[in-house]
Amino acid sequence: MLKGHNWLSRFKQWMMYGFIVLIIVITIALFGIITYTSDSAKQNSRRVFESALWNALQLQVQTYRLLNYLVLLKAPDLPLNGQAYFEYDLLMSRIDLLRDGEVGSLVREFEGGRTTRLLNIMNGELELLSFHISKLEEGDLSYLPSFIDRIQKLDPQLNEFVGLVNSGSNAFINHQHQILQAKLHYIQLLSIALLLCLLCLCFFIAKSFSQLRFAHERNKKLKADMQNSRSDKADLLGFINQQVRPPINAILGTAKTLKQSSHGVPEALTKHIEESGQQLLHTIEMLSDLSLLEAQKLSLQSSTDDLKTQMETFVELTEAQMSRKNLACALYIDPALPNSVHLDFGRFKEIVLALLQNAITHCPAGSISIQLRPSALDAPTVLLPDGTHETRVMQLAIRDTGLGMPHNLQQSLRVNPNLPKQKDSPGVNTVGLDLALCHQLIYLMKGEMHFSCVENEGCEFWVDLPFYVPAEQDPPADRQAITQPQKTALILEQDMNLAKVIELQLTSFNIKVSLAQEDDGHRSLDQYDLILLGQFPGFDNHLEQRLLDCVKTGTTLWSYHSPDLRDTYLDSKSLSFPITQRKLLPLIEALFLDQPKHKDSK
């Protein structure tokens, strides 16, 4: 039934298009006939009345004028001084007007050519009288009676010619009138057809408006029903969240108690219980927020807190997942960002965890780098909350060295709902729960998301989010490390994605960093205050001996791949992932602030 209704709708649509095309064709034909008729009427009026008939009458008048001039001519009028030539030429000019041009073509059509024969006869007779005119100009009046007699003999032909032109003009006028009447009849028929088409078009338009109004009301009702359904779903998930959270918190509390007690419970078991419980709570929160977003009931709950502490806490929540896949991770927070910010940290946490979860999923091995820095975008113009004095924008950049995302997933995430002619945000079935919620939260918080993916090289996400700066800022806690004399460090790491973030971390503590992906065997290692050994393919006995010599001279050795150094004599400080500035700060204070002065004098 729906298929038949669809066919009927398409038939109505094509019928509407057909009527519109027909109206356009009829209108063009109607105006074309009117324009052509108007031009023909003007042309007929000019040719018939002003040219043919008028010139014929002028020929007759000029003939009588020449005859009257000859009759009144006497001997005292001599010499004529060209007056006879003037009257004769004036008469011959009327003959020429009736023989040449458009008038001649029209006159030749009258009475089957009889007018043309008469005109030729009169022209021949008048041409023969040119001799008499020359004699009169010479003063010889003996030719005058013969001249007058021959002019008088042309009078029957002249009268017949004028009568034929008059009757031919009337016949031509009647023929043109019939043509105009036929065109007027066509105009009337086309006007009636145009009126009928307009009436049909008005009927279809009225019918379409009626259907459009009905569809609009039905769509409005369906939209209201959908909104009510989403509201009910949001309320249901909120109720489930309230009911499920206490038992889960009780389980997490029990696991924590067992972990701290001495009942012989394996630590891995309690850790797994805590991790699973936290993931379950996070999933319930995401479902609740997503349903509130769909119901347009989600409101941001901003609070003032320490940005760096919160960010490092969010990243450390994924430590267990990264550890199971042996993924390296480093977090760099730009010191240019304020310590305390006014932000909805709960929604910010969901965005960070969603992007990290996506990176962990598509990265079977390698590293994940995280940077939180000021954004180059202008801050949006919004009303400032109480206790804040300005709005800024920060950029969260997360890059992994994994396999990259599938093409269909990338296309779904490129949707910007704030732009015109853009479809809605991607759904859960398309991009998953984490990214679907992350995408909607970013644009709800007036932010932007961009990303770049290369197959087998990984992906990088850039998320720009506005935040508010509180009116009162606490002084940064790690400035004391920056005010110390500059130190030097060397990072031996093949993964530049990880090494560059660690370089930024150490640089923020006033440490000059050098990077090396391979050892050439000639680099002087004892010039560095710190050597950080990572995943380095060029590690051999020769490099081990050089590192031992550096340690003996006071160089500090760190490593975040300690299992690789078990069979060596190197005594290095082991770092755990994720590497953050908060973890590095006490190590730098302990190892560098009290370092021997002879190392500084190198």
C-alpha cells in the first residue's frame, strides 16, 4: 500500500511539472502572436494607407496640376526658366514611387497585374512628352496644343489605375483583417487554455498546501511524541542510574577493603573488580547523558577545579587497559594554561576517556601521546558565570601510532551539527557509545573536533573546548623547578610520538632536551645531566658500557622499559606509564636540585 501511495505521489509531482511547462509554452506562444500581430498591423497601415493609395492619388493630382499649368500657359509667360521641367519631373517622381520598392511590390499584386500594365502605359506616354517639354522651354508654343491633347488622353487610364489601386487596397485590407481575426481567435483559444491550466495549477497548489499543512501538523505531532519518548527514556535511565549506583559502589568498597586487608585475596582479582565496576559506572553515566542529550534535557554543570590534577586523574583511569596492551603513554599540559578553570569536568572527563578508549582500541601496539595546550581559536562570546573574568579556548590533542580508523567511521565523525545543511550527530550503532556521546558533548560545550588518520600510522584528534578563567588564580606549584639553572637531557627513543611529548615535559622544567633514534657510537654521553632510555633498537654492550661510565660521573639514568635492563649492570630509575608532569616533578626535585656542582661545571 505504501508503494502504491508513493507511485501516486510521483505521478502527481510529474503532472504538476507538466502543467507548469504547458503554462510556460502557452504564455510564450500567446505573447509571440500578440507581438507579431501588433507589428503586422503597423506595417499594413503604413504600406496600404500611407504608400500605395496615397501615391496613386498624388499621381492623379499632379497630372491635373500639369494639365492646368499647360492650359494657362501664354506667350507673355515666356521664357519658362525651367518651370515646365519642374512640373514634369514632379509628375514623373510619382510614377517612380509607384513602381519601385515595397510600394511597387504591393501595387503589382493588385488585380492580377492590371495596375502594373496601366502604370507602364502612362509612364511610356509621359516619357514621349519630354520632347514637347524641351520645345516649350525653348519658347516654341506650337507644341502646346498637342501636349495638352496627349495629357488629356491619359485621363481614362489614370482614373482606371486609381480605381484599381483603391479596390486592391480594400481587398488587401480585408485580407489582413481576416488574418488578424484568425490570430485573435488563436489568442482567445490560447488564453482560454492558459486560464484552464492556471485554474488546474491553482487547484494543485491548494491541494499541495493542504497536504503540506497536514504533513506539518503530523510531523509536529510525531516530533512531540518522539520528544516525549526520549524524555521517558532519559527518566528511565536516570532512575536505573540511581538504583544501580549504590550496589556497585558497595561492591567497589568491598573490593577496596579486601585489597587493604590481609586475607590473602589476590591483588589482581581486587584490581579487576575495581576496574570493571568503574567501567560499569562510566557506561551507565554515558547512557544516561546520551539519553538526556537526545531529549535535550542535558545541562552543563560547571565547577572550578585544578585542570592539571583533573586531567592527570582522567588519564590514569585508563592505565590498566594500556598496561594489558603494553602501550606507552605520556601526557603534557602546557604551563600557559591556568591551574584553576571553571568547566564541566564531568563532561570533560567523558570526552577524554572516549578519545583515549578509541585510541586504545585502534592501537594494538605502540604509544599514545596526549597534549593539553592553548588553542589558536577565538573564544566564543558568551555570558560569563559568576566568579570568572574571561573566556579562553584550550586544545586537547591525542595521537596514537596504531592502525587508524575505518573509512566509514571517519566519515560519520566528520559531521558538524552546527553548520547549515549538515545531518545530525553520528549514532551509537555507527561510531559506538563512547564516540557518539563524545561528539555530541563537544558541540554542546561550543567546541570543535577535527582529526586526521593515516592507515597503519595512527590517528590524531584535536578537540577545542572553551573554558572560563576564575577571577582569583592560585600560584603554580611547580615553578620552583623552572627557576633552577638549566640542565641537559638525552632521550634515546625510537618512537618519536612518545619522545616529543616527553621532550615537552622536560622542557617545561627548564631542561634542554636532545632526541636520538639511533646511536652513532661517537656521541659524548657524559655531557648530559639526564639520560632517558626507552625503546631503543641500538642498545648493545658498547652502549651499556658507555652508559655505565656516564652514571659513574654523576649522570642520572631513567628508563620506562625496565624489564629490558634486567640482564644488565645498569641501575636506572624506572618510570611507569602514563608519564605525567606530576610524576616527574618530585623526581626532578630529588635528582637535580641536589646534584653535585662538578656536574654543572662541565
